[in-house]
Amino acid sequence: MFDPTDRPRVFALPCGVDFPAALVQGLLDRMTGTAPHEMAKVQLFVNTARMQRRIRALFAQQNASFLPQLRLITDLGRDDVGADLPDAVNPLMRRLELAQLVRKLIEAEPDVAARAHTFDLADSLAALMEEMQGEGVHPDRLGELDVESHSAHWERSQKFLRLVTKFFASDQPLNAEARQRVVVNRLIARWAETPPAHPVIIAGSTGSRGTTRLLMEAVAKLPEGALILPGFDTDMPEIVWNQLDDDLASEDHPQYRFHPLLRALNLTKNDVSLWHDTPPASTERNALVSLALRPAPVTDEWLLEGPKLQNLATATSAVTLIEAPTARHEALAIALRLRKAAEGGQSAALISPDRMLTRQVTAALQRWGIEPDDSAGIPLPQTPSGRILRQTAELMGRKLPSDKLLALLKHPLVAHGNRGDHLKRTRDLELELLRGGPPFPSRDDVLVWAEKRKSDEGAQIWVTWVWNILDALAACAPAPLPELLETHIALTEQLCTDVLWDKPTGEEATKAVAELREAADAGGEMSCADYGDLMHFVLNQHEVRDPNAPHPGIMIWGTLEARVQGSDMVILAGLNDGVWPELPGPDPWLNRQMRRDAGLLLPDRRIGLSAHDFQQAIAAPEVWLTRAKRNAEAETVPSRWINRLTNLLNGLEGEGKPALEAMLARGAEWVTLAATLDTPRVQVSPARRPSPIPPVAARPKKLPVTQIETLIRDPYAVYARYVLRLRPLDALHASADAPLRGLALHDVLERFIADTATHLPEHAAQKLTDMADEIFAEMVPWPATRAMWRAKLARVAPWFIDTEHNRRQYARPLRQEDKGGVMLDGMDFTLEGRADRIDEATDGALFLYDYKTGALPTKAQREHFNKQLPLLAAIADRDGFKGLTRRKVIAADYIGLGSDPKQEGDRFDFGDLDKVWEDLTALIGAYMEPDKGFSSRRAVFETRWEQNYDHLARFGEWDETDDAVAMEVGQ
């Protein structure tokens, strides 16, 4: 196959060439004239299973013939050269072993790290250890580094790095990286003694990992060995190539990976021959991109070499640059182009590391019934089987809140008996008990609910089934990992009744559980919280391919698949800095210089690999470059490659700037189409500010005093609640919010005042806080919230007791939470109210009090809007409280128990309450007029003030500056 040579044999294929197709064609050309069975002797190693499948498919398209021995580089360990080596240790088992060591270190030295980070640190250590073994770096090498300038950080890192030293001992089982390196070294030694007589080829690898590069160097030196490099830049001048020798400055360059490989083989760039003469899609574009991606220190060469570029209009004629205003517009534009490709029989591939964007594109394609072939699949935790395993793992050892209970019961795999009956009971339980009910429902709470369902004979059996499983989950305690795993799986299977492991998602979940079961003995004893984190980690390592038959010509690839491209057009999407390329994550162990000195991979390596993928993909016959100018949080920064390309074109005289403008113009057309896609064909005028006029007979006949402020500020809310009888649903899960704090504090004060009505005890403040402990324990199921609210009450308790002494000097507590009401003269309308507290003076006069835990209304607010206390006083003045007749109301005060405790309110002279009543009568009378409308947001506290019925009034299509439009409402 090859001509004899005394130098290592390295071939390449330029960017823009269909690498698998050119590889196969070059192999067939070289085997022309040989016996057919000679092809079967060729060993061809590739680096990805997708590349392997593509090459096999290309051979199948030829006439009947032998295939080469097509293998993955990672399959070397299956050869006889490694037959005596034990299988590689389960990577999850190694991580579990490290987690135990990390946990013990943290327990011994709590200041080293938080316990919650145990598994994350173990995973990071395992990744570092695998990298060290793959690169041939022993832990002793790290101890030799010069760390004087960062000794504090190094001291902390050393404590963790010492944990991995034991795994480098000869008696320890090897992980996959270490075993691969042993096999490669053995193979190299065997080849040194007896080189293979048949061809050995490594194709498609860049040699970015130490073990792989070691193998590639050995293969290149074999008499019948060869390397075929992908995406080789044939346009880069030799002088620029020689400047790639500084890894700290050039690691992020797309061609950097090839430089140390050729240098190790004592070859130059010019020593690399083309494997096949297949021309790239556009030699002009390759030259343009090569110049744009020059190493940063030599970009001044743009000025010299830029004017030499030929046919820029031709080079960019098949390039479209989209700068969409949002990610949604970007996804829609991409979907439209993919639809056009599908309709025209054109193959198209979307390449992006942004999985959120690719999912948006997939969703957009569904409107046309196009299912793309997504190489990544769906993360297992997002599938039904994975999600239920994650949900039940999170509930182990924990009290069940109402929202998580409902999420569990509504899961598509969960049912007891008939699925329809199960969903009906779940819906009724939500509406009748969970919303507005206990935040942590118990078995007794739900059984009481079930007993009320007289027509549903199976309700109690259903509740018992659910709660037997939930109680078992909540009862889980720290235990050995195998025991926790089996308990978890058994209880989850009871919830799902024979469907948990069905379909492709269930099959992948079976693999994940089997993987964890195999490694579980290494986990030791584990808390339920740690187990939940571990289960989530394990599930995230698995993905499920969509079982639906995808469209054969519409593909979604990761960046690695750019090396295997064979599509007519390619879309490179999400080209924003931080997304593509993805910025290196922080390394908790070693900085860049320490990594370089130790012989480990630099963080910029990933950027360089992404740059190489980009350089190959942009050389496709037709290419789209897309980005969104803004994401959900802020303005975005274009990818460095987009910046370089646009800056170069923009600075070139002649064809450069027009070529860039044409690229942008083509993109703008598709963005306009995307925006038009969601534009309704019939323009709908925005709603106008409503002021509905219901029939007088339908208007409310009574209101509580708390709703009078609402009637003043937002009459539409009163209309929606009392005329339309619409009530907002209670929150699914009660939270420790201000209303709950107010209710709890009211109960505390009500009990305290009742117990101390005759006299205040000596230690009244302590008695008040003791009562709060009892009531908070009943009403507030969150320990942290209880502690915080008790501390706030304890801070204001002395002030409350001191002022209580003053209040009792002129009146004694008479009633609490007393309800009253008075009908307005000449109207079919009743004002109702509930007084928190009514005190009685020795002469029978009354003092009204209202407890507040938040800010008190100002005097201006009480005068114009907040009429609650004056109206309660007016009800009392008109004998509205049963048994309290002909009493004079002296005052109505707020007792503020917030961060700034105070007491303030109104004192009433003769005629003041008559004026309050007259104002109320005028207000209600106005809203009883037949032509009076209930305007929305008439006088809101502030424009951002959100009301329950704003969506019903279609607020947002109008604002407070618009005039309200009266609208008759029928019976």
C-alpha cells in the first residue's frame, strides 16, 4: 500500500473535505491492483463510533468486497496484548471510593471543604487522576513543583491529592486510562521487536491526549503504518506554523494539536502529504478562515496577507451570518432553514454545544412534523423513568411537601389501578386539600379527606397505597449504599407497577441502576441526601435516543461530529463567547503554570479542540453562522472566531466589506422570516382599559372592611371577585410568607391577651415568647422560620409588654377576633368587619386595636385609602358588634410589631365617625349607580403593584395613563 520510507508516514485531509468519504476513497485507490483479500489485512483505527459506522456504510455502497479491520482506538485493550490484564475498574466505583476518603478528610478537618461538596470533589479528583494516568504523570511529580507563590492553596490541594496516591500503587486495579496506557506501551514494545507486515492506519484523531499521541507516534514509524490527520490547514505558512511551539500562547489555536505531534516525529508541516486529492468545498474560504484564526501574536499579518486573498465574494457566497435579537429568533430561523432543506431533499446538520438551543430548534421543527436525528439524545433524568427515580431519591429521609407530593402523583408512570381514577383523585386532592391546606400533608389529613368522598369507595385504599410508600421513603435513614439502592428501587417499582423499566427510557434506566448496583459496595454508609445527589449524578451520565424514526437528512450534532460531516449544509449555532467556545471551568487543584510544569493538559486545550471543530465545519459546502445578540439575562459577546472573521472582512478593502454585508443581509432575511412566523395574519387590537358596568342587582350586597381599600384602588378586583365570583387558587405549597406570619402572631397575641386579661404577670414577655413557641410549633412547620420569627417576637416583646401596661391603665381587654356588621341606610348593602381586639374603659367607652407585622399605613394612606380601622370604629359606633350598644368609640390604633415597633392610629371626636360613615355611604352609593363602572387599577399603590386579576383585565396591553372604557355587562 505504501512506498518504502525511512521517515514517519503522516497524511492529512484539508478542511472542507468529507473526511470519511475521502478516507475510504483513498484506501480503495491505494488497494487498486492488489488481491481482494489484502483489504481485510488493513487495520484501520478511528476515534469515534460514529466515524466507524459512517466508514462501514461507505464501504457498503461499493461493490462487494472485503472490509478492512475497522476498530476504535479504545478497543486496543481487547487484544491479546492485554489479555492478562484485569478489566478496568468501574469508574463509578472509583469515584465512590474517593468519596469515602474525601468524606473522612472533611470530617477530620471541617475547614477544608463543606460536606455537601463531597461527591463533587471526589468526581473532580477522579477526573484529575484519570488525566494523570492518561498523560503518564505520577503524583510524585506534583510534589516537585515550585509552589512558593501559592503555598496556601497548594497546601489545601495537597491534602486532597494525597488521597489519590494510593490508587497509583501496583496492587491497585487500573482505571480505563491507565489500562489503555499499559496496553499501548506493550503494543509499542511488541512492534519494536516484530513490526506488523500489514498496514496499520490511525485516521481522524488529533492526538490531543497523551496515550493516543503515544500510539500515533508509534504507528507513524511502522514500516506499513500511517496517520491520517483531519482538518489540516494547508494554507498556513511555514513561518506561522513554527510559531505554534509556545503552548501557553498557542494552545487555543485549531492547528496546535498537530504541531507537537509532528515535532515529536521530527517532521515539518511540509512533510505531511494529502491522503487523497478530493478538493475542499471552497479553497478561497479555507484561506480566509486560516488567516482569520492566526495565533493572536501574529494577527498583524492581516495587514500584509489580507490584500492577497482572492475571490472573497466567492469564498463567502455560501456563508450566511445570522445575528438574531434573541435565542428564540435564532432557533426559529434555524428551524426554517432545516425545513427548507428537508423539503428540498438536502442533507443539513445543526452543530452546537448549546443543548438548550438545539432543544428549541427541535421543538420548532415539530410544527412541521420534522424529527431531527439528534446524536446526543435526551438526558435520562428528563425522561419518565429517569425523572421518577430522581423524584423518589430526593424524597428519601425527608418530610413530603404538598408540591412534591402532587408532582409525584401526576407523574405519567405513577398509578394505582385505573390511571383515570388515579388522576381524578389526584386532581380532587389538589383542589380540596393541598391548595391552601397543610404544607406537609400527613396520612391522617388525607384519610380525613378520603372519608368525605362517600361516592368513591376506593379512595381510602388509594390513600393507603400512596402513604405506605411515602412513609417508607420518609423512614429511610443513613445506611450502606447497597441497602439504600435496593430500598429505593423497590419503593419506586411499587409506585410505577410494572412500567418503570418499559420502553427505551426504561431500558436505559435499567443500565444506570445496574451500573450503580455493580459499584455500590464501594460506597460505604451514605446519608439519604448524599444518595439523592449520587443518583442524580448517575442518571445524568446516560442519554436516551428518541425512539421515533428521525428524519434521515436533518441532523443535530455535537462539535465532535464536525469531523465526520458529510452533509450538504452545516449550521454552526450558538456562536457566543462562553458557549462556543465554552470557557474553561475553574480547576480546584492546579493552575495553568503548574499543569504545564507537571505535564498535564492545559485548560485552553478544550478551546483549541473547539476551534479545530469550528475550522472544519465552516469549510462545508454551505454554512450558516448564527448567534443571538441577547440571552435571558443580558447582552451576549460574539464568539472570538466570529469576531476575528468579521473584523478581518471589515478591514479588507475591495471585496471584504461587501462580502460581510452580503453575509449579514442573507441572515437578516431569515431573521425577518422567523419574526413573521409568529406574527398573526389578522392583527388584533390591544385591549383597552376595562371599566365593566354590571347590572345593579349583580353587584355585591356586602363587603368586609378590608375590601373597601380595594374598591378605592382597584374596583375591577372587587368586580371580578364578588360579581364574577372568581377566586384565585391558593398556592400549592404554603410558604413562610407575611400573611402566615400575621396569622400566627395574631393567634399568639389572642391567646396571650385571653390568659392575661385580668392582670399582666411578672414575666409577661417570657410568657409571650413561650406561647409563641407552642403556636409556631403547630402552625409553622419550618424550623428555621420558627426560630427567625421567634427571635423577631422576642425582640419586640419587651416593647409590647411596656405599652400593654399603658393600654390597660385606661381600658381592659373585652373581646378578640369579634365580628360585626351594619347595613347602610337606604341601601341593600352591609359592611362587615372583624376586630382583632376591643378594649373597654371603665366608663364603657371602646378602644379598637389591629395588629400589624409589617409597615403601618401612613396618615395620608389612612385618610384616602386604608379605611379599615375607622370603618371598624364606625361599625362599633352604630352598635354593629353584638352586645355592644350605645358605646362611644374613643380611638382605633394599629399596634405594629415589625422591625420598628410602634402604636399609632386615630382619635375620634364628636362627629368624626359620622363623617367616616357618610364618606362610605357616598362611595357605595356611587358604585350602585347604574352607569358606574368598576375600573381596573384606578389608584394603585405603585405601578409595579400586581393584583390577582390583572391578567383578566389584560393589563399590559394598556397602562394606567389610558382612559378606562365603560362596558355594559349582561345578566
